[in-house]
Amino acid sequence: MRMLRFYFLFLTLFLCGFLSHAQNKGPGFGVKGGVNYATSGKYFTDAGSIWKNPQASTGYHFGAFYKLGNYDLFLRPELIYSNTKFDAGVGTVKLRRLDAPVLVGMNFFKFISLVGGPSFHYSLKDNYSDFFENSPNKKLFLGYQFGLGFNVGPVGLDLRYERVLNDQKMTLDQFLKRKDKFRTEQIILGLSFQIK
């Protein structure tokens, strides 16, 4: 039922933007939200768990952005709250964090945009903090995002890929000293609405 409401809201906002026949907006503030699909960066291990239970890696995000620039080239810093989960092979990792991507974008055909840039991540809470090595010093992570956007008036739909560059290491058993590491990566589907 919650997913049905999300799709209805998405369709309503998208149709409002489409019916206004507005071109891609210039500078301004906006809000965004959506779903993200995360993995640990271990492609073959993740493929098996994704096939068995696709909803085990689904999370959500919401936040705000500012678009700065002209109609063709723009800078878009964002501040996003992200709730992510995925199977790390020994259990489900749950992360809550603040993401701050700083994206450079280019518009094509007035409604398609390509974006990319660095992304900074601050970990608010996780369910493996006792096992992370150097956990007090590892709250801040660096990554990157790139993707494609479809914009009609003030409404935008983005599909992005994100990867964290830092390895996150865990010591899973204090006696056996079994260690594991992963790099979070996500496919992000977001709906945005720009407010002038």
C-alpha cells in the first residue's frame, strides 16, 4: 500500500510538470526523495542474494538540493538523509547516513541531464559499529555518483549509480579474528521537485 501511494504521488507530480509545458528550470532550491538499492560491492555474492530476496537491499532517501547555473550547465549540491540495507554475506548491514553529493550536470534536449561528481557520506548509525575497525575515525566516507535525469518543468526523475571509495572493514569474531570488508554501492532512483 505504501508503494502504491509513492507511485501515485510520483505520477501526480510528473503529470503536473508535464502539463505545464515548462522548460527545464534554471537556478533554485528543490526537494527530492526516492528509493535506493544497495549492495556490498561483491558482485557474485550479491547477485545470489538479490535473486533470492530483492527487497532485502531496498532503502529510501529524502533531502534537499540547490541547482546553480544556466540552462545547459549546472552545479547541484545536495544534502540527503539515506537509510540503506544490504546483505554483506554474514548478515544484513543497516546504515543511516547523511549524504552530500556535489554534482556537475549538463542538460541535453531541454529535458535530459547527465550528472556526476564526488559524494561525501557521514555515518549516523549502523548495526555493525562494534565490529568496524577504527570505527571512531571512520564516520566520514568519500564516494562518487553519476547518472541520468529526465526533467519536465519543475519535476525530475533521476537514476544514479553511487559507490563509496573507502573499504569498510569488520572483525566478525573477536576470538577467531574473522575479517570481512565491503564498499557500499547503490542504484538510486529519485523524484525531485524544484521550488523557485
